[in-house]
Amino acid sequence: MLLSLSAVGVGLNLCGASHLLLLDPHWNPQLEQQAQDRIYRFGQTRNVHIYRSMCVDTVEQSIRQLQNVKLKLADNVLTGGRYDKNSSKLSIEDLNNYE
């Protein structure tokens, strides 16, 4: 079965699939992550293989860099910068002293 990343958000569970080919990067890295999650579901009995195809010296590399920045930003927001020592994290004291 061949699907577009646009079909990821419609609730398809592909527990019978065993290969995922990511041929064109999407600006939203969460769509690609969701596609990976949909193919590797509870009940999946086969090994899952995920392949990413990317051309060198194209806009695809810029998109991948942007995806990495977005994923790092989302991780810092969700974890409070716990894993990134360079991130600025507000403490309770900072919030209490803000006027």
C-alpha cells in the first residue's frame, strides 16, 4: 500500500505494514514521526524497516535541518529544557519575582 503523509492524520493503523519509505521530507517533522508510529503499532509481529531518502545539495537538506530545530524546540518546551543545559529555563522564583 502506498500512502502520502497527508493520509497520516486520518487514523489509519498500519499494523500489517513492515516497510516505510520516506521519500520527501515534510516541513512538519511530527507528521513523519506519526507515520512511523502508525506503522509500528501494538500487535505488529513483523520487523519494521524505515527508510529515508534524501538528495544531496537540495532543499531537502534545509528541510531536514529545520525539522531538527523544530524537534529540539518542542523537546525543550515539553521537558523544560531538562536535557539542554544551554536553554533558558524559568524557575518558580523567576515567576514569583516577575512584576
